[in-house]
Amino acid sequence: MNGALTRHFSPAWFFLLPTIAVMGTFLFYPVILAGVMAFQQSSGALAVEWIGWENFQFVLSDPLFYRAARNTLIFAAFSIFLQLPLSLGLAMLLNAKGDRTKGFFRLIIFSPFLVGPIFVGILFAVLFTPRFGMINRFLQYLTGWGLEVNWLSNPAFVLPAIILTALWMYVGFNMIYFLAALQSVSQDLMDAARVDGAGPWQRFLHVTVPAIKPVAVFVVIMSTIGSFQLFELPFALLQGTGGPDNAGLTLVMYLYNHAFVSGDLGLGAAVGWILAMAIFTISMVQIKVSKGGDH
Amino acid sequence: MYFPPGKVILTLVVMVAVAAGYIGVQRAQFAATPPPDLHFLVFSRAHYERYRAVLPEFEAEEGVRVHMTLLNWNSLRNRLQAIRIAGLPMPDLVEFERSQFGALVRGPLDLVPFEPLNERLEATGLIDQFAPGRLELWTRAGRHFGVPKDVHPVMLAYRRDILAELGIDPAELTTWERFVAVAREKIVADLTGNGIIDRYAIDMSLTGNPELTQILIAQRGIDLFDARGRPLMHNADLADLIVWYHEQTTGANRISFPAGWGQNLAQALTSDLVVFIMVPDWRTRQIEMDMPGMAGKFGLMALPAWEEGGGRTSTFGGTGMFISRQSENPEMAWRLAEFLALDETLLESSFRRTNIIPPFAGAWDLPVFDQVNAFWQEPLGRRFIEVAGDVPVIHPSPFYGLALDRIANVLARLRRHARHLDAEARFDFVMEELGVIQSDIEQLIERDRFLSEEERL
């Protein structure tokens, strides 16, 4: 018996135990509990009733959920198709050799990420102020229009304002990933392509892109997940509301409102599970699509 | 020294041992300190500081030890929600803000984590001393769970110098109709002739900042929920108010500018862009702090009524004190609540520090409320007390915030469609939208399986 135990007990388990304990307590247990709660209506620990799929039925028939999902998807699309190309472009600019100022610019472009979404949200709420906001004044100075634009009060401008703010905040963060990937692109391959007569675009497409693809896929997936989890930035920017006509309501804000403002945790848990499933599915699709070109 | 698993592991083991030792010492010290008799949670730094000054007096009188903790507004909400969800003991006494009440008292009435105070309020006679409507703010199904800490009546602050220059007597602005007419005729102006309006009459959020809209909704006598928590949004008065609000905030005839909060608001007021602003008592203190250079330039008047002789005030915000149902010493918690709510020294220092008047009519005779405020150059407390008796009743609901958000959304949608609609069609459009809100909120209420019989729709 003792022999069998010793044989099967690897010291690795000893070292894994703290991680398993922490992950089990703070990750797996809450996830399982949230799964259970999604099928309950509860009010405190003592008032719990099983209600089956009712929370999911309510969420999936609520037009506000679809509004939040639409806003979130639009934001995610802009993150991937606007923010990431910009990050890559900046990374390529700052990857150029011989420029002594690039360290300074890397820091400047990355620094918005350091201050955090709440601060950025509050800052941009001030910048977007009609009449006095710096953005409005700059627009007015440049084009003769824009002084009175109510970015955060006009449903048509709310999502663009959030996207612009997120762009300012996250473009430098993603740039760092691309920069690291670009620095690992083999110079020999680049030189060989140049000798073979490949132009800058061809070198980018056939040498750079394949070399940075694993990082790019990682960044796309992380951006997608981050976009689906968008909360603090619009929350601070729109002062805790979903904005006019819920034009800035995201899925996590929808979850927060039900779970913590109105106090219906079961409903919040159901939204959480739907969100998790959506992120999981989209990430799987992205991984599959990105593998499709590997031959 | 030889350690077979290696130096890294040894370092980790040493770090864990040091951390464990430190925690052990801390725990021992904590265990050696006698536990306090009462735990008290607050979210307002101003309250915390003033309570801290007077708590030793209470502790000495009662022979107890009170442990008071200050938490940020959001942290307090999260802490209370977590306590409620996990069924952990609630601190003996808690102070929180009005918007949190509905969610914190959801669930079966007998499992609400706070003690109903009806008997205590009746036994002490306090029940008859509150300004009207203040107890209702903290009441569910007839149970008064909170001791009100304020009234927060709303008045209009105006730029005294600008009105004098324009020859406008604020005493004549008795109704909103008159106010709008005077605003259009004399206040709203493009002073430089560049096509940009340089002066607006009043600060109003374009999309109806939920809290600011709520001021007007309440003043108009519209309660969004009844005493049983049933929604009352499908309401012609509310539709009329929304159409009115739209007209004052949109288009060439608008009289308002969305000045926002903090520095933006300060800039709008100091640069003469906005002349009037709605102020509850607490906001007057913010104005003093944000615009110290404007001392003497502001005056106060009652809100214009919706109809001649109608209500001239509203309310904005509110804090209450709650005794935990699980408190081991509810009697002492109640005595502390009474002390903090009624102690005259505390009420006076509170007013001096925050401009907030107390909710007890019995305390309104204190001389401090008649003192002339140096910034406003009038007895600020008395001015708010004059209207405090007319503060409208607001019934709470877990869905109150949602209802206000949805009403703001109606305004946003009305703005989008307004150009295609005449006045009557705008009203119909808003009524239809309010009907949808009502039905959606009814659906949310119907989902709640823990409502008492009297609260069911």
C-alpha cells in the first residue's frame, strides 16, 4: 500500500497543490456556483428557488440584451479591424532601426494603458464636454464645427466616443505585443526576400505576417475577450448609465445592472454564462480560422 | 548550506514561513484586543469625521466600544451585497445611500437583513418628527427599515448679478411657464453675434441625466412607484413633462445648456454661460468649494411651480441608517442611531460642514440655520427649511434607477423622431414608450418570487 502511494505520488503534486487550491477556491468553485445560480432565483443565502431555464429565457427575450450584445459586437469589431491594424502600424514604425527617439515614443504610446480605464473614462468625459471640452474646441478650431457636439448625449456619437477612447487607451498596449513579435522576425529571411526581389508589401505579406501570426492570433483573441468584457471604460465615461437610448450599454454593464443594481444575481449569472459561451465560441472560431492558412 | 530541492525552493519555503509568522503575530494581536460592542459602516467621509469626533462621548456615556469603518460608496455597496448574498452577519449599524436601498431589501420580507424600525420610531415619537416623505424613502411594504439622515430639498440657485443686470426679479418666476418665457425673452442670447449662444437660462442635461430629471418628475408630483412597489410610469403627466423637457433642451428655442458636473459646471457658471442651476442643500456646498471666487454672486429661490400655487421644491439624494437584524445588541445600535441622528452639536457641525439640513422638524429651530452664509449671503439653512416641509414623497424600488434610465432613453428617442412629429404626436409617442417601460418593469417585478402578497401586481 505504502509502496503504491509512493509510486503514484509525484513531488510535482506537492508543488501544484497551492495553485490547485487557489484556482479551485477562486476560479472553479465560483464558476460552478455561477452555473448553479443561473438556474435559481435567490435573495440572500436563505431564499433560493429553482426556476430552471427562466433566467435564460428572460435574458434571451429581452430587447435590451440584444442592444447590449449589438453594442459589444460593434465595439469588438472596431477593436479588431481598427485598433489592431493601428497597433501593428505603430509597432512597425517604432521597429525601424536607428531612430534614437523610438524608446521615447514607445513609452508615450504605451503610457495611456498605465492609468487605467476609470481614469481614462473620467478624463475623456471631460474632453468630450460640449463647448468646453478640448476635443470639441479642437474640432471647432480645425473645421468650424463641433463646439456644441454632445458626444455622450447623442446616441449616434456615444459608441464612436467609446471606440475613440478605447483606441487611445489600448493601441499602445497591443503595439507592445506586435513590437515584440516584429523584433523576432528573422532578418536573414528579410534579406533573402529582398535579394529575391520582393518589394516592401510582399516582404510584409510573405515574411512578416507569417512570422508574427502566432502573436497576432493571440492579440486578436485577447482583444475579442477584452471587448466582450468591456465595462469600466463606458461605465466611467457615461457615469454609470448605458448612455442615451442605451447606445453605450455593453453586455457586462447589462449583467452588472441586473446582478448588482437591481440585486437579481441569478439573472446576472445567466448573462455571465451566455457571455462566457459567446467568448468561448468566438475564440474557438478565431483559432480555427487562423489555423486554416497553415500549410 | 545544502538543501536538496535547490535554492529557489528554499527561498520560497523561507518566504512562506516568514509570511505565516507575520500573520500569526497579527492574529494574536487581534485576538488580544477585546471585540467592539458595535460595528458601524459609513460611506461618507464628512459623516465619518464628524461621528468620530462625537463617538467618544457616546462610548463614555454608554460604556461601550464602537468600531466605525469608512468605505467608499461603491465598496460599501459591494460589501453589503456580498454580506447579503452569503448570509454573513451584517454590521450592527450601516449607513447607505438611497439608490442602494431597493436592491438591499429585496427578497422575503422576514429575511431582509435590516430590522424594521416601526415600533422603535413609534415608541420614541420620532415617527411624527420627520419631514414628510423621508420615511417612505426607506420603507418597503409598510416596514420602515431606515432612519433618514436628511431631506435634501431642491431650490434654484441663480446668478444674482446677471438677473439684476437683465432686470429680472426672481420672485416673479413663480411657474415654469413664466420661467421659460422670461428665459427666451431676456436670458438666452447670442451676445457676440457669431451665431453661437453665449448665455443659457438653466443647466439641464440633454438626455435627461436621470438624477436631474428625477428632480422635475418628483416636483411635478409624479411618483414612479407606489407604496407597494408597483410601477406608475404610464402616466400622462410624465409624458407631458418629457415633451416639455425635450423642448427646453433641444432645438433653436432651447433655454438650457448641459453643463454637467464638477469643473465643467463651474466653468459654465463662472463664464456666465448658465444662469440657473437646480441645487439640493448638499450641492450648495459643492458650489462653495468649486467656485470660491463667486461668493456673493449667487442667490436662491424656490423652484418654479408646474401650476400657480403648486409645489415649489423637490428632492435629490438621501442617506439612511440601518440596524442589522442579526445585531447582537440592537438596543445599543438603536441608541447610537438616535444619538447620531438627534445630537444637536452633531447636527450643527454637520450643517456647518455640508450645508445639509436634518430631517427632524424639531431640530429646525436651531440657531445655526439662521446664520447668514458668507458665500450665499443669506441664511442658507432657513431658506432650505422653508421648503423642506413640501418635499414630495418618493417610494423606493429595486428598479427605480432602471426606470430613470429608461425615461432618459425616451428623451433620446424623442429627440431622434421629434422633427417628424407635431406636439400631439410627440405626446402620443412618449405615452407609447412609457407604456413599454411600464410593461417591462412589471415583467421584472412579476419574476420576483419573493414578493409578499401585498406587493404582488
